[in-house]
Amino acid sequence: MALSDADVKTALITMYIIGIICLGITFFLLDKVNGQFFTKFSTGLIAIVLIMGVILVNLFSLS
């Protein structure tokens, strides 16, 4: 059971890091293409990254 918990934590951390990288790339591309950082798409990505952060904090505080 502990091994599967560690696997889930590793997967969540990996997904969170990938989300942050995608968010950074999106901000860079939006700045180059449109000249603005925030669009509906980037705001949605920010919301997803924040939700993942809350899940990670709760996951590690419960352990």
C-alpha cells in the first residue's frame, strides 16, 4: 500500500511540474504572438495549476 501511495505522489508531482512548464511556454508564446500574457486559455491553465497545487499540499499534509 505504501508503494502505491509513493507512486501516486510521484505521478502528481510530475503532472504538476509538466503543468508549470506548459504554463511558462504558453505565457512565452502568447507574449510573442499576441503581445499579451493573459487570455482565457492561460487563465484556465493557471486555475488547473493552482488546483493541482492544492491537491499536492493536502496530499503531503495528510501523510
